Amino acid sequence: MENNTWLNQYTVIDENGAMKIYRIWFHDYSLPSITKVLEDHGFEFYKMV
């Protein structure tokens, strides 16, 4: 899952000088890649017409 993955990182410093770092990870999936992930975890897909 290393492809199509990125990180937004924020550093917040309060009025007392205490620092907190927030890391928010994102990952994009294509239809084939998310289908494989879900099927590997027991989900089934049905085509509806």
C-alpha cells in the first residue's frame, strides 16, 4: 500500500509552548485495488443491472 499514499503533518503549539504533532495519512484506491482488498477480507461483489 505504499503507492498512492501521502501524509499531511501539522504541528500545533499552544500558548504554553506545548507542542502536538498530528499526522493524517491518505491512500487512494483504484477500482481493481479496492476490490482486491475487500475480497481478501471476505466481501463479495455482485453486478447489478
